Amino acid sequence: MTTIELPNETPLSPLRFLQRSAEVFGQKTAIIHGGRSYTYRDFAAEAQRLAKVIKSRIQPGDRVAFLCPNVPELLIAHYAVPLAGGVLVALNSRMTARELQYILEHSEARLLFADSELLRTVAGLDLDLTQLLEVVEVPDSTISYLEVPAGVATTQYADFLAAPGCGDADLPWGVQDERTPITLNYTSGTTGKPKGVLYSHRGAYLNSLGETIHNQFTGATRYLWTLPMFHCNGWCTTWAVTAVAGVHICLRAVRADAVWDAIDTLGVTNLCGAPTVCSIIADAPQAHELKAPLRITTAGAPPSPAIITSLESIGISVVHVYGLTEVYGPYTICEYQTEWDDLSTQDRAVKISRQGVGMLQAETARIVDLDMNDVPADGATLGEIVLRGNNVMLGYFKDPEATADAFRGGWFHTGDLGVMHPDGYIQLKD
């Protein structure tokens, strides 16, 4: 087989999204958080500034951890850490000290950036067992804090950014190898210790474009961060919204009043989240009919007919997707068919509740038996959902055996059982 050299090719990386938006839409608002806002030029400059200091502290491929809610600093880190040659570890802000201890040790993170409020969790760690060089405190002016726990030696975020001797020239917005790891995300660990899932620049780039298309993101998108950025890097919307120069509206905590205030005052067009987020919005006392469309993408469990009806009645459309940490978040989408308009609300909800078909950047999902044969597409025969394609992980960090087992037969084994319907839509079954 002949290898064709293509010297005009450039490696795929979502870092390019921020570079482009800053160049083309530099004065456009990029991030809103309370009274703070950033233009795209500000966003890129802050990412470069943070990246230069991080680069001076780490070696290529080192892990850099962030323990923060949905604040601008975590969004900026999705660009700054890989710009510095590092691998971002976005930590679940709800985890216990014990869980955090394990992940910091396993990831061998060299830097930890922690929200001031979450330093209480850090105070319960034995940092001597980690490879951390420094803990950086990230304050948030939108809330009031208790005092920082004694015994946690930190550098203030502003002081970290102001470190001298990091150079004036911008770091290149790209990588030499598109399969270089960009982030390390940990599974929930419900059936054992959490596994570290490696994403590549290539996978993040392609999955971001898929999210952009399926979520109908445009330059007019105003995206509310109800989905945790630590969850599969916010299903790659940390990069996807930036790709179209949309507006990121950060939200520290999901509360009905805060969500509806953002919808009413900031013109939210899109948000993502679990069905609980749908319920919070639908059941809120502030709920009312919208003057402009709002699109919610949900996963984790099928939205109920009652919730779908409630949201549709006030002008909110619901899109159902399915995926896992190992596939960059969503892999399938329940593509809506116009003939469903003629169905009853109950029957339409049954259709929407299915997990659907592979997204544009993915491949067709399969339901297979123990011998890797496709089960009949009868909507009744159970099998395992297996996936492959551009939005499947590189592998499990420091666990080649688990990686090999997960990819046996050339497909990623989800461990989820489902059925294949005659129309090619898959449906998860307990």
C-alpha cells in the first residue's frame, strides 16, 4: 500500500476554532458570566496568557486539572491547557475528597486549579501523595465565599497569570499530531474505580462539528451552560459554540430562577442537560410561553411525554441524544421525522424517547449478540450496543487491558443493552 504525502494538510484541532473566531469576530461577545463579559479577542488573549504560564510549569503531555463549576476560567482552560501542550483534566465539582484524591493520583496531574468554594474539598486531600507542583485558587466574583480552609497553600489565579518571563509571542494554535490527547475525562466509577478516558484533538474537532450541526449552532447562538463542562467537556460544546462565534453564557449552578432569568434577559437559544434540567425548566413558577425558539438537547434518560408536552406548549423543542464518556458525549441522536407531527402527543413522545441513529460525525450504531452478529431489527431482540468511529476515545489512560477488552472485535462495547427498530433507530433497554 502506498502512503501519499499531503504537505498541504494540517492536523485537526479545536484550538483553531478560537483562533478563527478571534480573528474574524474579535469584537463580538464570547462569554457572559454575571457582570463579566469577554469578547472573542479577550477570550483568545486570556487563553494565550494562561497557556504561556502553564507551559513554563509543565512538560508536553502533562495533565493539568481544573476543579471548577461552569465559570469562564474552566472554559478558557479548554484552549489554554492544550495550547500549552498539556492535557486538561476537568474534574467533577461534586466529587468527594476520596474520589478527588484517587483521580489526582491516577492522572498524575502537575497543576490543580480550584474554585475558591471547592477548596474545602481540596483541604481534605493528602497532596503529598500526588504529583502536584502547585494549587491555584480561582475566585468567582459572582458569589460570596467562606474563608479559604487553613492548610491549603495556593497561588491566586491573577498572580499565576501575571508570572514574569513567559514570553510575548503567541503560542501556535495547533498540534503536530491530531491524535495527541487533548483531555482526560473520568467515568463515574459506579461499577469500580473511575477510568480515565483520553480524547484526541482530532476527535474533539470532529465531534464539535457534529454538535454544531445537530444542535443547529450559528453565529446567533446564545448557549446557556446548564450542562457541566466537566461532563465530556460539555459534550464538546466548549469548542462547538466557539467554532461559530456563538455566546457562552456561564451558569454556576442550575436553579430555576437563574435559568429563566438568563432565558428572559440574555436571549438563550440553546442549552443541554439531563431530563432533570428539563423538569426544572418546565416546572418552574417562572415558566411562560417564549417569544423566540429554544432548543434543549437532553440525554441520560428519555424525556417523559408529560415533560415534552409541557415544554412544547411554551415553545421549547426537545432533542434526545445518547452516548457515554468514552464517545465524547452524544453519539446518536433521535432525528425527528416530519410524519411524527401527525401522531398523538403520547405516540410522538414514544418515538422521541428512542436513542436514534448515529450522528453525522459517528457511524451507524449496531446492536449485536455475543458473537458480534447484528440482532434482527424487530424492536424486540436484545443485544449490546457497540460503536466505532471518529468520536470514540483513544483508550483508557494507563489501562491497556481495559482498552483492549472494550474494543474487542474492532468496536467499542458500551455494556448497554438495546434493540434495533425496523426504521434503524436504536432504543436502550434496562
